Amino acid sequence: MNKNKIKSLIGLATKARKVVSGEFSTEKAVRSGQAKLVVIAEDASDNTKKKFRNMCAYYQVPFEVSHTKEELGHCMGKEYRASLAVLDENFAGAILKITKDDPKY
């Protein structure tokens, strides 16, 4: 249930142009301070997860591993996406609230 809420929020944020996706764009958003939340696909490579986990820790950006590449891409209306950055504080806060409230998540 909560996965659907997160997918809906990512879709809304995409339509509002508050999401960038892809490894290069996500990295650029984190380094520039625009990213408020980074979401990495569960089936992304271990190298990619480690890279973004370390980068987010350094730049103090919240980090979540969620969904598959196909699901992340689908909720954005695109093909497979291994990483994305939410640029809006309100969307990021809403997604983080869902992940923190659900103990199973």
C-alpha cells in the first residue's frame, strides 16, 4: 500500500518538474545542493548503491532504497531508472514520512 503512495508522490513530483533521474543528473543535483531526497532502485548495482549512499552521507541528503528500476521508471512515465533525486522539500518530506511511519518498509 505505501509503495503505491510513494509511486504516486514521485509521479506528482515528476509532473511538477521537481524530479531528476539518471545517475549523472542525480549526482549533479546532490553535489549542487538541490536534491532533498535520493531514491535508488532495489535492483541497482551494489556499486551504484554504495556510491550514492556515501555521497548522500557526505552532502547530508536523505537516502532511500525503494522499488525496482522498472517501477521507478514507470511512475515517472519513462523507461528503467536506477536513481532519482527529488528537488522539492515538501515532496521529499512526504515520501520520507511514509517510509518512516511504516515499520515493514
